[in-house]
Amino acid sequence: MNTIPSVNLADFLSEDSIRKQKFVEEIGAAYEEIGFVSLKNHFLSDVLVDALYKEVKAFFALPLETKKKYERIELGGQRGYVSFGKEHAKGKKEGDLKEFWHFGQEPDAEAKLIDVYPDNIQVEELPNFNKTGMEAYQMLEKTGIYVLRALALYLGLDEFYFDHWARNGNSILRPIHYPPITEEPKGAVRAGAHGDINLITLLMGASSGGLQVLRKDGQWIDAIPQEDELVINVGDMLERHTNNKLRSTIHRVINPPKEEWSNPRYSIPFFMHPRSDMKLNCLEVCIDENHPKAFEDISAGDFLYQRLVDIGLIKN
């Protein structure tokens, strides 16, 4: 496997049970083998993607002192701006060569979570920034729920097992700016090798290459989707919940060749988290004689807190 498999959400959404089952088997097998797929026929339109990138580039082009107005240290990076080099991969000292923004959940009133999640931070200088970001957030959440429905069927669970936990979940949309590299980085890369914290991650096509995925044999391969595809990978929460059946694969964003250092890079991942009170206990259907329970019981909220400390966004 020299590239990540491609799957078509239209198969799952069709009324043809054979096509639907084909999608379930394809995405499940890919997540057992390499933990990544590229997905076509999602719910993000080209118009919305273009509008979001326009707003994101305009935000990161603002003066640093303006962006710093929107940095909220007390929120542990959950909302607003996180400045360059502040986050690092688990186990690394060097900060990643990036700055980013966080849009968070705006829950339905009946979910009774309005007081649980911090408010999103409004960017005064860009009147369409927040509106466009949240439109993309909602389309990515919708796409992610269908992917989780397919995985629930693959695992032998009720198709809608994840719906309650993922809808109105503690998900994050993170536009990232990797600025031009101006000097030889001292041990730092644009994003150090890591696994994601959440259930699944949905990545809108990055503006340049660099994303690499670690195969089981220890070889790094490039993850290069088609222009109209999302890259979607398993996160540590789902790996834990499925007792290692579905793989949270280590990945990284490498620095470009020196002749391309002057080019910035933008990418926009959607980290799909469940509600914080979801139990990540290993599913009984994933435990057997050959696969004993591998993890202690923990809630999604407690697991997230531990990992935010590990990557430097919360000081313990």
C-alpha cells in the first residue's frame, strides 16, 4: 500500500444495500490496515471550501498584535488563536512550525451543553470569518457522523451508536498556517509525528504536500488526496474504544525542500470529538481471547485533558 485508499460516501448514502455494505467493508478494512482513507462525495461544496480558505488566509495575514488579541491562554487553546510554536507533538520539546485558530461547537439548545463549551471568539476585523468557519464546521460534522455510522456497522453495533455522542460533541475545526521557513529549523518540523486525540479527523485538502502516514512496516508514505476528497483518519479515542481494532496511525507534516521554504502552507482539519461524558471503555465486541482488553476505562473528557497537557496546550 503506497497510498491511502479512496472511498466514496455516495455508496453509503445510496439506497442500494450492496453499495452501502461495500463502503462499510472498504472503510473498515482500511482503518484496520492503515487508519487513513480519502473520501469523495462529502457534504462540503467547492464554493464553501474556497470561501473558508479566503477567510483563513486573510486572518493569518493580520498583524501579529491583532491576532494576539484573540489568544485565550486560560482556555487551553480550545477557542481562538494559538500562536506560532506553542503546540508540540507528544514527547517532543520543539514547538511545531505553525500557528492556528480553533472554532468550537455551538450546540443545539436541547443538548443542554451551552454552559459546558466555551463561546467561540468573534474576529472583529473579518465580518465573514466566523460565519464561514461555522458553516464548514457543520458540513464536516455531518460528514463525520455518516462515517461513524459506517464504522458502527463494521464493528457489529447499531448503525446510530455514535450519533448521540458525536452530534453536539466537543469537536474542533482548526485552520492552520505554516509560515514560510526563514532559517534552518533546529529539530522542528511543521507538525511532529503524532496520533490524533479524537474519534476521527476530517482534513480539507492542504494547500501543498507534506502530510505523511506511517505504515505498519515502518515506511512513511505520502497522503495525497484528489482535490475533491477529504482525508479522514482514526484518532486515539476510537482506537482505544475499539481495543486497537481500528488504528490511530502516526502521521506528520514534513518540511518542504529548501527551494520551497518561501511558500506558506495552509490546512484545515476537523477534529471530531464526542461529548465529554462518553465512556471510551473498550467495546465488548472488540474483546476476545486473542484480543484481551488493552486499556483502562476512561471518559472522553478526562482523556482529552491528559492529552492537552501532553502536547503543551494546558500547563499542569
